Amino acid sequence: MTTKNTRVDDDGRAYAGSQLQIQIYVNQRSEELTREVFTRLPDLALLHPRLNWVSPLEKDRFSEYQDTAFLKACGLEHLSDELKAFWPRRGPVWDALASIEFQKDKNNKGILLVEAKSYPGEIYGVGCKASPASRKKIEDALDRTKKWCGVPADTDWTGPLYQSANRLAHLYFFRKIAVVPAWLANINFLNDQHSPTDCDAWQKQLKKVKSKLGISGKGIPYTTDIFLKARNRSELSL
């Protein structure tokens, strides 16, 4: 679970950016969010699933989760040892998560992983800063994921686009190692008042990102880009 920081108020409500926007959609516009997920992920929609949004929830002070905590939030804590073998501690902090129930097999749970951005600059970071031991595990996981995605082994996934890469690696973990139905949604907010980006600008920037990751035209399965209108912070107090 993430700790309190100056980006949120005393109740955990974010002041701005993608953190605020995903809080609004999960808590006040969950039906709209779910519909858009199904529209953009038709292979998921065909299974007639039920999405249960488990974070960031107002009743939990909008907590975001990582490592074993995110597995537990989605009812998948039995995968803890497998995840630890695949990826070191202090893995991705997920912007939002949904547990998936399937109508035809209620005992089989899936997971929707969500990464949210309010402007393209948020996609880039400082790269992987893990210790040597952790970095070896990370690089092994990324190499396996690159192979699954059909990406050349020498493509740099530990530099500025490391965050995007490690999200793909966790999708690989669920699909190929844990054998759990999983999907990854990259949600991009349109015209956030603090950093306005329209759909055309998003598309151009995402094209560059995918080119640098080596996934342009690859059609990576079980993942999609979603575009949602940015909302006003006042919606969180409805």
C-alpha cells in the first residue's frame, strides 16, 4: 500500500492529475469505466464477466497496491510465492485494479491491471534503479516478456520506458506463469485542465512510445489503450 503524500488530502483524495482522474472514475463513474473497458477489450467482454473494482476505493482511503497486497486485493494471494520468484519486492504500484468473475466458471478469478496517465510526459521515468540482485531478476523477467511479445532481445526496457515495460511483464506473469486470465488497460485522460492533451496528441505520443518499446504493430494480446474525458475534482465529493 502506498503511503500518504502531499498529492492527496487527509482523506486520500488526489488534488490533480491521473491519480485524481482514476479515483473519480472508479468511485463515481465505475459503470462508464467498465463499459469502456469492455468496448476496448472485446475478448474480455465476450466472456460476460463481472468487474469488481477493488482499488482505489474511497472506503479504503483510495489506497493503491503493490506486491502481495495487490494480489490479496484481487483474491489471488495464493500466487504470492510465484510472484516473488518472478519479480522482486517494490514492484509496480497499480493505479487501479479490478477482480474479474466469470459467469460460466465462478471459481475462476481473473484480474484487470490499470495504468493511468493524464499527459504523455508521465509515461517516461528515470529507468530501473534496482539493486544488482533485483535487477538480474527484473532483466530475466523482461527478457521472457520481450520474447512473448515478439520484441528483439536487445530492445531497452530498463530505461525511460521501464514503467511501461514492467506493466507488460506483469501481464505476462499472469497469463503465462500463473495461468490466470488477465488484461492490461492503459487509460489516458483527455484534456486534463492541468496538462491538456487531446486524442490526436495522445495517439501520436503513444505511437512513439510503442516504437521505442519495439511493440509497434505487434498487437500485444490482452492489452489496450483507453481514452476518457478528464473530470472535475468536485465529483469526488458527490
